[in-house]
Amino acid sequence: MVLSISPVFLNAQNAADILQKMDAQAATIKDKTADVVMQMINNKSGKIKTRKAILKQKMPYKTLFRFTYPPSQAGIGTLSLPGGVVYLYMPAFGKPKKMSHIANSGAFSRSDFSTEDMGPRNWAKNYTATILNTNDTAYVLNLIPKDQNKKYLKLIVTVNKQHFFPQKVVYYDLQGEIIKEADYQYAKVGKIWTVKTAGMTNFSKAHTTRIINSNVKLNQGLKDSDFTVKQLIPAEKRGK
Amino acid sequence: MDKLTEFTQRFKWIIIILSILLTGFFGYELTNIKLNSNVIDSLPANDSIVSLFKDIGKQFGGNEIGMVIIKSDNVFKPAVLKDVRKVTKTVGQIKGVSSVTSLTNILNFDGAGNNFQVNPLINMARLPHTQKGIDSLKQNVVSNKMYRGNLVSADGSSCIVVFKFSSGSDNSAVVKKVKAAIKKLHVHEKIFYAGGPFVTAMVAEIISKDLLFLIPITFLVISIILYLSFHSLQGVVLPMLTAGMAIIWALGCMSLMGLDMSMVSNNIPIILMAVGSAYTIHVLNRINQCREKDYRKAVRKALGHIFIPVSLAALTTMIGFMSFIFGAYLKMIRDFGLITAMGTFFAALLSLFFIPALLSVLRKKPKRKKAKKEVKSYLNDYILNPLTKLVLKHPKYILSAWIILILISLTGVFSIRRSVNVSDYFEKSNPIHVAEKIMNNKFGGTRPVFLEFTGNIQSPAVLKTMQKAQIYLRKSPSITSTQSIADIIIKLNGALSGKYKIPDSEAAIGQLWFLLDGNENISQLVSEDLDKGIIVAKFDGKGNHAAADFAKYMKPFLKQNSRPGCKIQMTGMPFINAEMDQSLLESQIASLIIATIFVIGIVSLILGSFSKGLITSIPIAVTVVILFGSMGLTNIPLNMGTVLVASIAMGIGIDYSIHFITHFSNGLKTGLSVPEAITATMKMSGKAILINFSSVAGGFLVLVFSKLVPMQYFGMLVALSMLTSSLGALSLLPVILTIRNKNRSETV
């Protein structure tokens, strides 16, 4: 008997491999610090609002932002911990507050990136993939969310063939219309490829958010103690 | 005149071909015509209140809000809340909707100790199932002024799903999608739709339906009247052909000039069909009366007689329409006046050149059937002869009857009410009318007042003035609720610091803004540059003076608190409605004065005597008095439809008196006595006047079937005016002429 392998099976197998490789690529980053510039662009009026922050991140799910710009928001800090717990520190209000609803308190909630867009994606766990297309430099995958309460019908993701990081993600709503589109540019820090700039356009809101990372340092061995509520308060104010 | 008729005969083919080519050209242009049913677009841009209102609508997206009203006995019942959630979710998934807010997805923030809680207002996973739980939830939500009257009615019987249209989306398409998607849900509650885009879409739907439905009916009604009058196919086809071509030319010009079809101008085809066919009727009538065997001679002779009366009739009608160009407040009414005047001109032009040219080519005199004689006899035997006898034998009776009618009408003239409310445009059964009623009764109305603050919106001083303004606004009986960024800052500050007030430091406000930045709902209250903020106050003042009284109430506050760095300006629909209301009266007076001066002036000029001009105008003056009297006595309001009637009635109705007095004067000139001249005029012009009245009134009466209430009244009142002006010309005018010529040998 001749063994035959279905092309569909082969495709699924390959696509699943790609997702695992994407997760493996993401997992090369254990922790990260960076200076972040966030530009929120109103595509209708052309107006741009800028925020700047210092980022500290320990994978997975521990993120500390300390905002430095605009001046009215300088000193504000947010700490995101596993389980959707977020603490907010605002200098004018003293002690950090625990926020009970992440969607309205995360550092990215004002941008077009959702918290999920910014954190580890767990591609293989969360999506079923098929390869739509392949070219010299990239795979184009069709990803179907596994979650029953999914927000998106599908994602079309362009994945770098050599390094397995996503270059472009197109989000389709449950009616099959494109609602968001993200693009990512990468730079090599040491031996690791990491996002240098990321853009997300929300078509229904005619709004784009662009995040520019600079001074990126990876895998410095950040500790859990760097991500405590106490760390949200600037050192000079901690004793007060 | 001979040269003109000679010209028509000589260049008949050129005239015919040119007319056909122009019809083709304008017909093509007609396909590009756009429909704009938004009244706000028609408001004058140079008015400060209007321009501020438009700016606020544009900047804060106030004109792009839709509302789905969900009506039940108690919206806090789990089954109803689940339906509200279904509607919220469904609307949110529609392309073209950028944000949705309802009881089931709004987040409530609160502070407790070191926690800052942002939770859904209603926990949909743990809905109450006991009556006690339902009552407690209802009490908890409706007691909060941020939700009561905004998302849920105070009695808990209705709630609204508010959504914002995406920028640049096709609102009418989104409206259709929202309605279709909600229909598919088969929810158990009653659903209504409110908000500017829904009203605009409904008006557009009615306009389109009216155009499709009413034009064929008008065509049919006028055709039947014409056939009964002439009993010849030519007598029906040629007037309708003229009217049809005039409509195409006028609407083609409308498209070329970049003017949109509106809720007023959608009646242009019907009006032009009624008015435009009349000129060809006169031309045909005159040709029929010529006894020349050579048809071309008959056309030439008829044109010689009819050219001036038809031109004059068209000119006076055009003046009636043109009076709106100078007298009206709304652009849509000015556009209507211009295009209808142009259409009238085209109809007259076609009647005097194209129709004679066409008849010369056909070289066939319309067949007179026996039936025509019967109609003629019928009109003479049952209407004109008895009326002539009455006029000649009992002029005092007629005069007394008219005086009584005038006196009765005068009692109504002063009780005319005015109406500019959008809900009054629709029939009471129309869903938009019902939705407006619910919004008025349960959600404090749909007429917001805006207070715009210009200054640094993050400054404590500006926010404190905003809060002060809200407290002052709420003291007015006309205001049901207010909303501003100051409320949100106070609530946020309270949740974070326990102090429910505007923070004293700008730094604290700036940091609170971190939680608000980019929030879609905030963009409805604060500009992107944070240099402008608005208070949205719901106005529920009753009566014509409520807006003026409220403006008076606000004046000292604005004067005391508006300052450099915190400039306060006020606008809103109540003030625009008040201006529109006032403008209706002013427009009416202005257009009537313009029409009166020009009509009397032109009639005097053509008849060569000012006194003749004045006498000719008496029946139409009486018509106007009866028109306003009837409106007052029957409670028909002066609105954007009925404001048109008086000037149009004057423009069209004066024709009857012109025809009568012209024929009467000619009669006297040929040596007839006054009674003989009146008898001859009644026989000859009387019939034409009655046929013309029937076709014009019949055409306008079709508007009774319009779904827009102002247009129904418009149709009825124009028909009534045609009746009174034709009756005036056939009874009051001969009586006045008899009295005036009693002891005189010369004419008039």
C-alpha cells in the first residue's frame, strides 16, 4: 500500500509549525527595557498626540510604564501583572490604585493597540492556521481564533520566512470586514530580532497609533521585584 | 407680435429639434440630481447661532448620533436586558458605527480604598431574577443622573442604545443596515429610532416615495380633467408634454446649478405639471376658437391674441415663486422658488414657441367632438349662466356674501399658529413622530442646547465655570438634564481621591485626563486640542416663547462668566427653531409684499392703468385673507410648506382676474354695454378659468396623499386658494366692475 499525505494535512502541519516557530521567536525575549514614543494619529484631521514613556517588561505579562511626556502626565506609571491586574500611579493622587478593569486602564487602552495586541500572542495555542500564500520572504497565513467568544473572524498574518516574526496583521471583524491593520518593523538587538516600530490603524475610527521603541535592551535579567507596586512610585517619593 | 408668430412658423423645425435636444440634455443632467433631506444644511450659514450650531455638530459629532429606543414595561427585567445587549452588540458590529453605548455595556467607575473600580454598570453575568432584585437594580441605575434621562427613562420603561456614526460613512446606508440587523433579532420589545440621521433618512424615504407615487397620480388627474374639458387626445397630450418638458428642463438646470432636491423642492414636478400645462391649454383653446380653415393662419392668429396674456400669466406666476428667493430664510425654499420660477418660464416658452411649431408641422386642427359642446353647455348651463344672472341681478347679495366671508376669515387670521418642529412634518402614525414623542416624554426631548466654552479645558477655572453653568442651567424649568466633561472629572476625582469636586490643580486634572484620553465618548464633549468644551443641556421648553425666555434667563450668566480665557457662547435647536419660527412670519410678509408690489405693478403696466391693476388684485387679496383665515380657523399651522401658499396663490390666482378684466375691457371697447360685456366675458373667459382652476387645483390636491404633513396642507391650501381666486374673478370682480362702470361711459 502506498502511503499518501493529504495536501490539506501538509498545509495545516506546515502552518502549525510556523505558528510554533513564531512563538519560539517571541520567547527569545525574556525581558526588555526601552524608551517608547507613542503617536496617536487622527487620520481625518491629521492631528498627532504624542506620549513618551520608559518601558520595563518581563515576559510574560509583567509590564511597567513610566510616562515622561506630555508634561501634564509625566510621572504617571502603570504596572500590568498577570491575570489582568493593573496598578496606576498618578503623582497628584499619592498612592497607586488597583484598577479593576484592565480594558480601561492599561497603558495601551487609549491607543489602537489592545493589551492582547501588545503582549505575547501564544499563536499556536490561540489560532488555527492555514497557509494562504508564500513568497520569497514571507508566509501569508490565515488564522482563525480558537476562542468561542472571539472578537475577530480571522487574522491574515504576513510572517517573515527567515525569522518567523509577524510583519503585518490584518484583522477581520465577525462580518468579514477589515477593521484593523498592524504593521511591524524589526531591528536586531544583539542576536535577537525585536520590534522597532509598530503601527496599528483602526479603519472605523480613522485612527492610527504608532509606537517607536528606542534604546532597547533585552534579556538583562530583570527580576520580579522590579515589578512591584512599590516600584511604581518614583524612588525619591517612596519614603514620603 | 406678427414677427414673433412669423418666426415660430418659419423656424418651426429648428424650434422643435432644439427643444428635443435640450430635453435630452436636461434629461441627462437630471440623472445627476442629489437628494438632501437634512434641514440643517438649509439653514443660513451667516447666522451666528446657526454657524455655531453647525460648528459644534461638526466638531463634537452631535449631528452624527443615532438612537435605538427600546420600550417595554420594565427594561430591568433580565429578558429585556438581554435583548438590549443583543441590540447593543448587533449595532456595534455594523460597519459605519464607531461606538455604541447602552445600559448593558457602559462602564461605571468608582473608588473604594486603594481600588479604582471600572466595572460594567450592569453585570450581565449576574442579572437579578427576583422582583426585589430587579427593583433594586432599577433603583440603583435610575437614581444616577448620569444615566437617568440619558440611557434609561426615569420610570424604567424605556432605554436607549446610543451610537455614533463613523466619520465619512454613508449615514443613510448605516441607518438601513441598523434597522435591518435589529429587525432580524426579533426582540420582544417595541423598537423606535431617533436622531438626526434617522429623521433625515425618513424624510429622504418619503421624498422618494412621494416622487414615485404622486407624480403619476397628478399626471392622471390632470389628464382626466383635460380630457373632460377638451375631449381630444391632443388636448391632453400637448399640455402634459409641455409640462413634462418644463419639468425636465427645470430639474436639469437644478442639477447643473448644483442644487439638491429637498423636502420642499420634491414638489416642483407636481406644481409644474399643474401650472405648466395651463399655458398650453390657453394656446390650444385659442387656436380651437379661430375659424380660419388654413391651420397655419389659425395658429398665427391665435398666437397674436394669446401671446401677451400667457406671458403675463407666466410672469405673475414667476413673481409669486421668485418672491421666495428674496424673502425666505431657508435655502431649500429659496432654491424651490428659483427652480419653480424657471420651470414656469420654460413652460410658457414651450407653450408659445414649441407647441405652435409642433402644431404647424402637424397641420391638423384638434378635432372638436360633440362632447366638448356638451361640457361647454354643462359649464354654461349649470355654473356660468346662473352665476352671470346672479352677478347682474343681485350684485349686492354677492358683495354681502364675500364681505361675510372676509369678516369670518379675519377672525381666524390672528390665531394662525406657527410650527417648525421636525416631528410635526410626519403623520402621527409615523415611527419617527412616535420616537420623537418618547424622546420628549421620557428622555427630556431631542432639542439640545449647547454652551460652548473656549479656553484651556484642563484649567480648573474653566471646569469650575462649566460646573457653575450646569447648576445654573438646571435651575431653569426648560432644562431637563445637563452633561459635560466637568461631571466626568468630578466623578473621576471622587473615585480616586474621595473628593467629588473639580481638582484645584491643573496637574491633577492633567493626570485624570490620562484615564480619558482618546475615549470616543469624551470627543463628544471636548475638542481634540482641548481648547473647547461643551455642555449639552436637554431643552424641554413649551410654546413659541420658551426659547426666547430661556435665552433671556441665560443672558446675565453668560455676561458675568464669559471672559478672556473662558469665552462662553450658546446655541441649539430651540434657538434655531425660534429663528425659523420668526423667519416664517417674516418670510411670509416679505414674499407677500414682494409678490403684491410686482403683481399689481406688472398688471397695471400691461393693462395701462393703475386702477385696473388694483381692481384686478382685489379677488387675490380676498383669497389671501380667506387663506389665512382658514388656516387660523382650522388650526393649520404656518410651516415650511404652508408659508409658500399665499405667494403661489397670488402668482397663479391673479391670472383669472387678468383674463377676466382683459376680456371685459375688450368687450366695452367693441361697444358692448357693461352687462353684455360681463355676459360675454363669463361665457368666454369663465369657461377657461373654470377648466384652469380644475386642473391646477386637481394637480395640487394630489399632494394630500404626500406623507409629509406640511405638503398635505400645502396642496389643500393651494387648491382652496385656486377655488377662491377663480370664484372671486367670476363673481366679486364682475360685481366691482359693474358698480365701478355704473354711471360711466368709458371702460373699466
